[in-house]
Amino acid sequence: MQRTKIKDLLTGAEAGNQVLLKGWVRTKRGNKFVNFIAVNDGSTIHNLQVVAEADKFSEETLKDVTTGAAVVVTGELVASQGKGQAFEIQAANIEVVGKADPETYPLQKKAHSLEYLREIAHLRFRTNTFGAVFRVRNTLAFAVHKFFNERGFVYMHTPIITASDAEGAGETFQVTNFDLDNMPRTEDGKINFAEDFFGKATNLTVSGQLEGELAAMAFSDIYTFGPTFRAENSNTARHLAEFWMIEPEMAFHDLKMNADLAEAFIKYIIRYALENNRDDIEFLGQRLVEEDKAKPQNERQEMTLIEKLELVVNNDFERVTYTEAIEILLNSSHYKKKKFQYDVSWGIDLQSEHERYLVEKHFKKPVIVTDYPKDIKAFYMRLNDDGKTVAAMDILAPGIGEIVGGSQREERLDLLVERMKAVGIHEEDLWWYLDTRRFGGCPHAGFGLGFERMVQFVTGMGNIRDVIPFPRTPKNAEF
Ligand code: ATP
Ligand code: MN
């Protein structure tokens, strides 16, 4: 007999079918005549209940059926008498293929805190919450490829080891194979990277954009989807040292087309998850409702998770310029009552409290903020005619803040070089990048979407550490 996954068992179920079930025991309850064993195999949030009549099985076998054990069950699918499920398996045979000692197994029936589960991240996949989160993550990743593939974008793998720091923020992890206790030095005592593996100082990439731009100048539309590294020592609920980023880059696109694509993209992948992982998202939404019960009334969510996602999918994103956003903040009663921790004036980098005010209090939906002051944005963003702002766009989402950062790129060689000089980037280091402006350059644009922030948004998980299987954060690289 062939194994059937629970998801398929439940969709194509017919009473009377003989089935072969393989999975892990979530719970066992019962009495001396009958045991009810909830089994999950990861294909869905739903368990399948196995009914084991005590007289059909040895005491030995039933004793080993404990939370966490791996089991193989054969039996007949029957309509369930109990509530909560339509079908259950009347077990004919149960084999415990992997025991889990109940004395030492770290996951108990009771709900554990997310913090505790982070410490046992190797086992947390086996909980309802993380099962749901990572199935949604998988669906979103698939939807990313589907969206771009349907639109003729070419998937590019940009390098993970690079010699450039695209953002110029200097928050990079160095890559070397030097013996750190014995580093080659130049005559003036500096570390001699000419002798290092790549013959120059290298680091883990902070973005695939610069290389993505090169490819866009041949394929028109490309995207990257890969790991990205930032050694920012910010212990926030929205930052990881290792995260995944999606970076499309489109030749012959301006800022408006860029924003339109980003909006369509975000809606598409959310809609795809709502259609394909409804049960998981409903479960995660219920989790938030439970979590809210412990909070004071004014801190509770106004909408359920599903309502929030449907609002995003079914409505146009708001679009404002940075200058308008500053006006809104300055005119807000929040500002007048001095409720912002950071001051507001034209030229500031919007703080997360400002972003959240705009999204959650003022517009109550995702907002695309465009045309930021050039001094707070990267060198490659296209200078606007006012000479003060650049064709940048950030997309801000409720509960998360910045989820997308993008821009129209500076395609004019002279202006680009001038900007690089101003921020201290050497032309020689980026000669290959500048070549795209020398040979067949064209207006182009792109953006970066932090994948984990997207997964946070769709799952409603408050901490980014809970939406990547094994988070890398300051002082933490376990597993
Ligand atoms: P933030 O201001 O939130 O630190 P950023 O301006 O550094 O973001 P970008 O350089 O524009 O972000 O990167 C593009 C996207 O990557 C961001 O919109 C965000 O979704 C995501 N991102 C940036 N840094 C991190 C991080 N440390 N961990 C997870 N995602 C991140
Ligand atoms: Mn940052």
C-alpha cells in the first residue's frame, strides 16, 4: 500500500478506504479500552485521529506511542464520531519506528512560549504554529517564482561573496581564509589582502542589486532571490543578520512602473497564500486572537489577520511623496502632543514610529513613499529635477514598517560618478557597474523585498526570528 499524506487523505477522503499513514504523534488520550492518537505529518495543520482499541495491540506498542514518536499506521478510514474531524483511522496495525522518551522529549502537550521554542528550534517545526508558519513561507517562496516567471522575468543568481558593499553602509561580514592569528601585513602594518584568497578584501553580500542591474541590461527583466547578510547590531524584531531578499530589476522602467510592479507583486503573493494556505493562516489568526486576550483593550488588533490581508489585496496602496509624508506627520495631533520619540523635519530618515503612524493611524493601509532627500538614500538612486530628492520608493506595511526599498536608478554617467565621489566610493572599484552606463545604458528601476518581513506580515508573527527556520542574530548562530 502507498502512503498518503494527511492533506490528501482529508481532501479525497472516502469512508472505507484502506490507508497507510506515516507521521509523528502529537497527543494520545483515552482509557483502558481505547486510545485516541493524533498524528501529524506536516502536510497540513490538521492532525488525523487514529483510534486504537486496546485489545488489538500489545501493551508494549501502546506504551511507546507517546508525543513526538514516529509512527506508521495502517487501517480503515471511517467517519468520525468525535467532533473536530470528519474522518479518523480505525487502526489495524501500528508500528512505532522512532520512539521519543516522554521523560526527556522537550515538547509537551501544553503550549510553549515562542522564546522557549527558539531555544529548541530544531524541534519547533513540530508545533502547530511553526508548522503553519513554514508552510506559509514555502508557499510565498513558490509564489515569488510563479509571479516573475509568468511575467517573463529571468531568475538570476548573484554572488554571495563580493568585494563591493552595495549599500555603502559598511555593515558587512568579512570573508577570508587567512589564519586570523597570523595575518600577512604590508610594510606599513596594514593587513595585506592582496595575499588573501581572492586577492582583495571580500565580504558577504548585502544586496544583489548591482549585479542584478548588469543582467537587466541584457534580459530586460530579472529578479534575484537569495540570502543577504548584514552585520547590523540591531536587536530588533525586524532585523536578522542573515535574511532572504527578492530583488527585481527592470530595464526601461521608471519609478511609477516600479511602484506598480511592487504593488502587484505583493498582492499576488499574499493572494496566493490566502488561496493555498487558508487553514494555516486561519490558525495563525486565531493564535493572535488568543494572544490579544492578555492585552489591554487599546492594544488589541482592530482586524483579524485574514481581514488585514484581504484589505491589502483588495485596495490600492496609498502613494505619497516624502515631502507630503513629513507634512502629514508635522500636522498630526500625535506630533503636536509630542508623542514621537524622534523629531520630525524635512531631511530626517523616517523612523519606524513615523512609518507606523503613517500606515497604521493615518492611512490604515500600505503606503508607498517616494522621492526621498538624496542625502539619506544610496548613491545609485536617480536624482530628481529639484536637485534635492531622488526617485526612491519605500513601501510601508501595517505592523512591520518598511517592507520594500527601491528606486529608479541613476542612468546618467556623469551624475552617478559625481554622487559616488560625494559619498566616497572609488570609481575603480565599480568600473564594471559604471560600464552599464557607458555602453547601452537606459532608464531602469528595481526594488528589494525582505522575504522574512513579508512572511511576518502574512503570518502575523511579531518577531522575525520566528519566520526563518534558524535565525542568525547578534550572539546567536545555534543550529
Ligand atoms: P531598515 O531601515 O528596516 O533597516 P533598510 O533600509 O536597511 O531597512 P534596504 O537596504 O532597503 O533596507 O533593504 C531592502 C529590504 O530588505 C527592506 O525593505 C527590508 O524588507 C529588508 N531588510 C533590510 N534589512 C534587513 C534585516 N537586517 N533583516 C531582515 N530584512 C531586512
Ligand atoms: Mn537597515
